Amino acid sequence: MSNRFLPFALPDLGIEEIDEVVNSLRSGWITTGPKVQQFESDFSTFLGDGVQAISVNSATAGLHLGLEALGVGIGDEVITTTHTFTATAEVIRYLGADPVFVDIDEDSLCIDVDALEAAITQKTKVIIPVHFAGRSANMAGLLAIAKRYGIKVMEDAAHALPATFGGRLIGTLDSDVTVFSFYANKTITTGEGGMLVTRDPKVAARARIMRLHGMNRTAFDRYTAKAPSWYYEVVAPGFKYNMTDLAASIGIHQLKKAYDFQMKRAEIAAAYDRAFSNLPVKCPPRAVGTDLHSWHLYVIQLDLSVSIDRDIFIERLFQLGVGCSVHYIPLHLHPYWKHSYDLRSEDYPVSQRVFERSISLPLYTRMTEADVVRVVSAVASLLS
């Protein structure tokens, strides 16, 4: 077995991305400019179905802009799952609203739709489902509930490109906003970055203004004009959330590879499934029917029959030269959320149980067959 440490994740960047970045450096446009416009146009075309794409410097920024554009403010409640990264919930607090946390469904590891409906109050303004690990949540049930109660929906799709639900790409469903992440370990990357997509022209217009200080004209608009055009107006107290051309240069070519990347990730996930079928672990939930799972993460759960502690298991994997992680430490266990909202583990039994037994294994497109075998052998040796 190789002594080389196998990291948990690595980006897959080719000469195309490098050449495009160099082209941007030579052009003089390194902040928001023509490459950002191209990436947004390409992304809208990729998803199709009439969506507008607004690029941002992180998915967190996109989630914040989405909630702001949907009118969330002080006194409102936004329902989401405890089984997510803190960004999903922190953007709610940015606006002075309160998150309401619900448990996940055992079969999907996504938000429990029944628990969601029970959590709705007169203060509920928005629901944020999280497509965990690249498998879509039960969007049919969730959207039906939202429509019945007149509540907006913003999908946290940080893991979900190019996942589908009911044969439709995430980002083209009947929700109000969807936000994707292009962080370094995501299914496609721009290093840092994200994309907010919506069909609502008012939401799109508001997000575009608020992502750059609330200005009604971007620097690119002003500096490429053929006549004096220095004048702009600040129409709202906005943020600094714009994507750069350097990041978009990477994204333009990553997007072209999105389906090839998904196929490679799915092949690795299938190899893991076969290898672990007779071991005392629970493999991740598959997508429903013919829907696509983007396979951002491959999360196993140790059976109760496994005597080794999960944390020790992780330590020993690292000793064997295999990187891994845990997704997620649920929000009800973090001091800020726990104490601010009096959260108790017993109120989120599925999330708590999954957390205590979960390990995220390496899954990225640069992995070789030998790398996969190495991960399988390490896991098997610890379970033997």
C-alpha cells in the first residue's frame, strides 16, 4: 500500500481553466467583467427552463441575498434542518430573523417533510431544504406544503449540481430561489464562489443590486461604456458579494465538465457500494428512480455492532494515510445555536444518531482505481 497520504478532496483543474485564467490576467479584467457575464449566461443555459443566474463570491452570500430578496426580516421565522453547515442558518440571523430547526429523514438524510409541516407558524416566511451529499430532498412534498401555507422556498443546493428530482435539474423546480456552491471541494469549483438562480425577475434584480453595495450600475457597465458614464446611484445598503472574472474563468470550463464529473463520482460511489455490501456499515441513500445523485459526498454509517468508536475509526484511517471527514456536526450541538435557541439532542434523534455513526470518505474525480481500493482496504481492515 502506498505511503502517500490520500486527501479527503482535491479539485480537478485542467489546462483549459489555467489558460482561461491567464487570458483574464492578460486582458486587464480581473474583477467582475466579461467572464462573469459569460459564466452566468452559460449557467442559465445549462439549467434551462427560464432561470436567471446571478454569480456571487460564495454560496453563503447567495443564501443571504436570496433571503433578503424574499423579504425576510426581524420577527420572521425560516425553517431548515439541523443537519447542515452553519452557513444555512447563519444567513437567517444576518437579517434578524430566527431559524427553526427540524430533523432529517432517515431514508434520505434530507429535511423531514412531516417535521417541517409541524414546525410551521404564522411567522414562517421561508423554508430552506438542504440537498444533503448530492441527493435531492423530497421536493414534491415540500413544495406542496409551501404552496398550501403560502411560504417561500429557497433550496440550499451547495451539494447538488447536477442532481435531479423527478427528472428535473435542481435549480429548475418550482421553488423561489436555489443557491449552488463552487467551493474548492464541490462538484464543480471556482475556488470560492456560488450561483443564485431564480425565475422571479424581481428577486434577480434585487440580488444583482445588493451583491455590489446596492449600486444600480456595476463597474463593468461604467468602465466599458463608450461615453462618460461615471455616474451611479446607491439605491440600498448592499453587500460586497460579486464574483471575479478570475473565478468565473475557472467556472466556465468546470461547468462544461459537470456531467463527466458526476459520472466519475457515481462510478466511485458504486465501487464503494459493492465493496462495503458485506461489511457492517450503512451505505449512503441512492437517488430515487432514475434521478441523478451528484455524489458530492460519500457518507457511511457504522453499524451498532461495530465496537470501534467512530472518532477512533477516523483517527486510524488517518494513520493508514486516508483522509476523511464528518458531515455534519449538527447545528443543535454547536454552542451558539444550542444556547441561543435552547436546542436539545433528543429533539433531533435521527440527525444525532447519524452524526454519531457517520464518516465521509474520499470521493473526487482525481481518484484512481488504486486510490479507491486503498480506501476500501483501509475501511475493511478496521472492520475486520
